[in-house]
Amino acid sequence: MIFASLIFLYLFLPLNLIIYFSCKNIKARNLVLLGFSLFFYAWGEPLWVFVLMLTALVDYMCGRLIEANAGKPAARTGLLISVITNLGLLATVKYSGFVVSSLNAVLPFTIPVPSIALPLGISFYTFQTLSYTIDVYRGRVPAQRRYVDYLMYLSLYPQLVAGPIVRYSAVAEELTERRSTPEDTAYGLFRFCVGLGKKVILANTAGSLCSQFLDGDLALLSVSGAWLGVILFALQIYFDFSGYSDMAIGLGRIFGFHFYENFNYPYISRSAGEFWRRWHISLGSFFRDYVYIPLGGNRRHVYRNLAVTWFLTGLWHGASWNFILWGLWFGLFIALERRYLKDALERAPRVVSHLYTLLVVLIGWVFFYFTDLSRAMTVLGRMIGIGAPAFGLDALSGARMMNHIFFLAAAIFGCLPVWPRLRDMLTDRRSAAYAPGVMIAWEIAVCVVLLVACTALLVGESYNPFLYFRF
């Protein structure tokens, strides 16, 4: 089940809200959320839901063991059991086929390649449960006393299958002490509708157009077609993932949870480092706190630490060499910026540093898009004119662009922080434009329009993928 579906919008979610808010105490509400979350996951993964429950049980018991033996060898044993169990499961189901295929490419004999269906969201909830046991071991959070509450945290459906990565420490208190105010509900509904619009209207349209350029015969791809295809993919993946994060944050707020932001308008960045402080913030902060800093961070072996961190960041996204190259591509430029480019980028005109960042990001998205590296290199060649049948704006690319010029303008506008600034102006008492009633009316109108438009599109929509579900 996905958020951008009619069965979720008009059956699952309303039923969940009615039953949830009819309960008067937090324990009953948690049981409702747990039941709906497990059903949500079992809708697409009826067998793997039991693995999720077993994983939660192992980490719940490890957390209790670690806390009861703080400072003793048994605490480290508990942590090792948790890490080995979670990373072992992730490695088996996600990377075993990739490892065997890579070995087959160099060995004189062939090993049968295992084929295991990837559980939805396993990369996300594995990191969440690791953050719990590691933070308990570090003494940053107390161990959860009730398995049911811990399972509810891990399986909470707003963020279960595609993030953001919600650390236990961020919601530990809200698991047992939270309340949903009318303001929370209103904000949550608005945020959900905005995310739904990003996904259904912008991401789906960009993805459908992108495939027309990048999934066909690359021998016919012109320079302008290559650039348009990559730009459209950049728009698709941003609105797809940030839209899902908006919906998750909105749903969490309705139920009284305050999830951290996961995107902060990354395409306005002026460096690769800034881009990754704005893109998929929960993942970047996880690798920073649990990989980069423990390796030594900025204190020693900085460039080795960067290489390891970005190798793992790429590998996290998929069991394929293209994702590893994508991660190392960003690691390379972040290292170059630290060593050579930081001052130059800060002194350069904003437009120059911005164009530099967009160039790095767009080339990176080529590696991300194509698991077939030969096709990726072909597209990169077309982008600079190598083998391209036309250098300028060819007739087909020009026609596609003109037919969707308003969509492109709206999508680019959506990448800019215009709405938050307008909201701040209308809700800040110190602002000359202070008019909270106008803002409320606008938000209601936006919700209604987006919900109606998305419903109409979903009725006959055949192209509706969630890119990050595969992680």
C-alpha cells in the first residue's frame, strides 16, 4: 500500500483516524497505530512482517540487556547481537546477490546467484533500530520497557517503508506522552496534501517525461534531450522523495509525533556539501553520527573517513556499482571542497557557485539513474555532444518542452523556498503583511485543490512509482 493511492486516501486513513481518535488513552491509541501499521506493511509484505516483528523483539531484548549491564562486557555483547542481526539480515536480503554476481565476474567458475525479494523499507527501519541500541549503549536514551511500544515505534506506518529515518531518541517521549492539538491536525493535513501533490502531480509527470528521453534508444538522444532527461529525473526524485517525507511528517503530526525535516530545498545549494546538508537530512545525519564521527570525523584521517562514509552512503541506496559510484562522486567533491574549493565558492558570485553545484548534482543523478554503466556513460557523452545526432534543441525535445512548459515552470518554482517565506510573512506579528486568517484560508484552499486534483489523476493513473520504496 502506498500513500498516493485511492484505497489509502479514502479507506485506510479515514478508518485509522476515526478509530484512533475515538480512543481516550495513549495505550489504546498505540495499539490502534500498531495494528494499522502492521496491516499496512503486511498489505504488500505478508511474510516479511513477521521478520519485522522478530527484529523488533531482538532489539527490544538487546536494549534491556545493554541497560541492565551498562559498563559491563554483557552490554557490548548485547550491542553486537543487535548490530550483527540487523546488518546480517540487511546484507543477506539486499547485497548477497550483488556480491555473488561481482565474484562471478572474476572467478573461473560460477556461483548460483541468490534471488531474494527485498522487504519494503528494510534499509530505513534497519538504521532506525540500530540508532536505538547504539544510543542505549551510549547512555543517551533509556531502554524501552514495553515491547508493544517499541514495535509501534519501529513499524509506525507514516515512516516505515520510505523514511525519514526517525531515531528513537527523537520520539522516545512521544511514544507514551503525546497529544494531538487542532493546530497539529490542521498542519499535518496541510503538509500531507502538499506532499501528495508533489508526488502525484509533479513527480509522476516528471518521471513519465524523463523516461521518454532516457529509457529509449540513446543513439537518437540529442544534447538537449540528454540534459532535459536528466533535469526531469532530478525533479522526479526530489518531488517523489520529499513528497513522501512531507506526507510522513504530516501524518506523524496528526498523531502527535514531531518528525524532523528531511529536505530543505536542496537545489538552492551553493556546494556539494551544502546540498547534502539539505538532501535526505535523516540519512546524512545518521552516517555522520554513527559512521563518520566514530571513524575519527574531522580529527584524524579525514579523507579516509569521507571515502568510507560515502562508499557506504552509495551502497545503502542499492546493491549495484552505479550507486557506489554515485556516492563516491559526491564524496570526491565534498573532499575537494574541504581541501581546495571552500574559500573560492564562498567568494564566487552566487550564480557561479549555484551552477557548479547543479552541474555536480545532475552528473551524479546520471549515475544514480542507470544501473547499466554503459548507458550512463553514453548519456554523459551526449550531454557534452559526443555522438549526439543534434547539438542544439532538436525538434522532438523542443516539442516536448513546449508542451510541458507550464509544468516545468511550476516544478522549478516548487524547488524554491517561496511558500515558507510567504507563510512567515503572513504569520509573523512583526511583519507588515501579517494576516494569519489569509494564510489559513490559503492552506484550506490548497488542500482542497490538491486533494481533488490528485484524486482525479489517481483514478486513471498507470505511472505511480515510489522510487525510494526499493531501499
